[in-house]
Amino acid sequence: MKLYAPKYYKEFVCIADRCRHSCCIGWEIDVDRETAEKYEKMTEGYGLEIKKSLSHKGTTHFKLKKDDRCPHLDERGLCKIILNLGEGSLCEICREHPRFYNDTVRGKEVGLGMSCEEACRIVLSSDSYADFCEIDEINEPHDSYEWEFDAISERDKIYRTLGDPSLSYSEKLNAISEKYDVFPSKLTDVEWRARLDALEYLDDDHRSLFSAYTSNRIATSQLEKPLERALAYFIFRHCSSAETMSDFCVALGFSLFCERLLASLAIKCSFDELCDLARIISEELEYSEDNTDALKFEFFI
């Protein structure tokens, strides 16, 4: 099966100890079965430290240390598994993060999740969001499922609208909403704030941060392009695997809502500050299936 990715995908390299928001802090890190079995067979060297760090309560995972730090994160912010045994000894989630995968009508796609600060910087800096290229052949048969709906074609139509230089940014948003009859303003700002307040948060300070939501924020000219790129990312991540037009529109509604939330928070902020806000939205909404589903529910007809 062919594997496709946005053109900017190949720019990504983990910045490790230079990362201000390490994915090795604050998250329970699950270990896939195959890697867990490999760890259990280790009998010497640093392998023994890995073996001792495992918890088998529920899904096998690493036992976090003080401040929810991965036990294999050293004081410099580097991974001791990589330092001692190489990247090939990482579990699947550590090896793959921040990548995500979509099964689509043309094959599989891979992207970079914006919960990672370096991935977020790349996504919000790139105008090549509509340019996809084949990056690999993977040893996986193309799903025999017969796709009756082509979400990629619909996505490309939206990208052409986003890239239309004759339209202002607000005109682009209106054109997309009107074409698919999907409007974040279907709920009032007060109603959306209530929905956001009811979600579960990794950091409860983000609950009050998100209370600034409004569907009517006019972006400053210097932020229009980063917001456009953010919307393109949300659409890529959430709409590409849709199997029906209804599913596509629900995912599009969620994507438009996330863009409006980002625009609501981005008031006279720098590009770096915008990236951090996008990272928070991704972390709190995209990486919680319950939160994503709760917000998508509002767009079901």
C-alpha cells in the first residue's frame, strides 16, 4: 500500500531536550504488546531498568515518576532508552508520536499532530498543506473495502477555496460553511462555552482559557495565514477518512470549531504564542477521544 504525507512532513525531527513541552511528561505511556514482550526478555544492562519500570495493571505502561515524568527521561530531557539501546528499542507510541494515520480512498496517509510543539511550528509555517506526496510503500494490503465516498476530493475542494487569493480569509470561511451547510455558529457562544466547560482537561487552567471562545473573532492580518494552515491541518486530520458526506460534514464542523477556538484565543499574539495555543487545543481536544466526540456530536444532523 502507498503511504502519502503532506510535503512538510519530512521536515520533522524531534527536538528532544530543546522541547519545552515534552511528550515524556504528563502522559501515561502505554507499551504495545510486542515491545512489552521484548522488554520482559531483557536480562542485562539498561534492559533491566526498563523491565523494572513496567506496570501491567490494565494496559502495560511505564510507571511515571515525580511530576508525571517518564522513568526513562533524564535530567537533560533525553530518552535513556535511546541513549542506551537505540531508537529501535522504543515502544510503538514513543516511536510514532506525534504521527497519526488516516485510511483513505487512495491508501494510507500520515501526518504530524499539533500537540507536539515542533510539529505545530512546522504545520503553522507551511503553505504546502495541499501538496501531498508518496513517501513510502508499506507492507500492508490496501483495504478491500469499497469506498463509496471520496473524502480526498472534497478535502481538495476546500483546500482550493483556502488557497484562493481573490477571497479574504473571512470569505473563505463563509464559503466553506455555506457549501457544506456547517456553521460553528449553530450554537451560541454561551452554549459552546458550556460545552467546553463540561469537557475533561489535562490542565484545568485550560478550561478557563477556552472560556474566551467566540465564533465571531476577526483575525488580524498577520494571523490569517497561520489560522488558514491550522484549519487545513484539522481538516486533514479529521475529515480525510470520512466514509460518507454526513461523516465528512461532522468532521468539518469540528475542524471549523477548532479554528474558531484558536482564533478566539489568538488576540494580538506572536507566532510562537499562536503555536502554543494551537498545541493546547490539539492536546486537550484532539488527543481526548471523549472530548472530540462530545464536540462532534453538536454537528450531527
